[in-house]
Amino acid sequence: MMSIGKELRLQVVAEGVETQAQVDYLQSLGVRYVQGWLFARAMSSQDCDDWLAVNLEGRTPEEAAASTFVGLL
């Protein structure tokens, strides 16, 4: 899927990431965007807003966007 995504110049999101080993493997493949229980549990939109507010507190938009791997903010 990464090869297809790269060929089509699409951003690929890996879902279901649960371990640091999976993060390391995906990062070695060039995956920049991930989601899964390793980073946060499933939550409502309001809980997500609250989670983001806490986890991005004190960061400028530029600092938050500068992460090379989403989830490792």
C-alpha cells in the first residue's frame, strides 16, 4: 500500500498501531501518519477536542506541524 500511495503521490495513514515496534517498522517504510491505541483510545469528538488541547498545550502551530511522525508530538 505504501508503494501505491507513493506512486500516486498520496498521503498514507497506517491504522491500528498498537506497539512501538509497529511504529518503528512503519517509519522505516516511510509512513508519516499513524493512528491507533498506542497514541490514544477511541473517543468521542468532544473527548478528542479535549485530548488535543491537552497534548498540544504550549506548542505553536508550527511546532505541532513540524513533527516528522504524527503521534510523536
